[in-house]
Amino acid sequence: MTPTDWITIILLGAIMGMVGQGIRILPGLKKLRDRVTVENQRWSDEFRTSTLVYSLFMGSVAGIIAIFALSDEEGKIAINKELLTGLMAAGYAGTDFVEGFSKKYLPKAVNPGTQPAA
């Protein structure tokens, strides 16, 4: 496979994983909108763009992991409706796996305001 083929496969996994995570996000956004409306708050005070972007990124990572898992040793994969649906499902469900892995095995960021005094 050429580098262009690899990039195409990686992008396909990332985009479809992001779509799956986007589907998962929709009910949360509706709940947030309903809560903001009921509590008479401003949307901008409650909605965090960084959280949305992080969540979509996690979906894309799950999609990339899934497409590598589904491809053969040479990286070849049959692109069909079932594959695309499976990659969306990986983005939908795999985000919990990726977030859990990152929380367990990656170093935690330290908030400068919570560091102990020297």
C-alpha cells in the first residue's frame, strides 16, 4: 500500500469514528439545552467547546483503532456499508474504552492551583 492509501484509511476511520461519537453527543446536547432552559441559564455559561472537541477527537481515535483492527496484514480492507456502520459504532462505543485507557495509563495533568506549596 502506498502512503496515500494509508492516509485515506486512517482518515476514513477517524471521520467515521467522529460521526459515531457525534451521534452519541446529540442526546447530551439536548439534555443540556433543556436544563439551561429550565434553569434560565445562558447556553454559553454551560456549554464547553473544548469538551465537545475532545469528545469528537476520542471518537476519531476509536475509529482509527477499529480500522486498523479490521484491516489485513497489508492494510487492505473492503469498504462497504457494514464497515462504515461498524466504524461509527466503534466511535460511539469505543470512546469509553479510549478515555478509560488514557485515564489509567497516561500521566495526569497537574492543575497549577492545586500543587502543594514547597
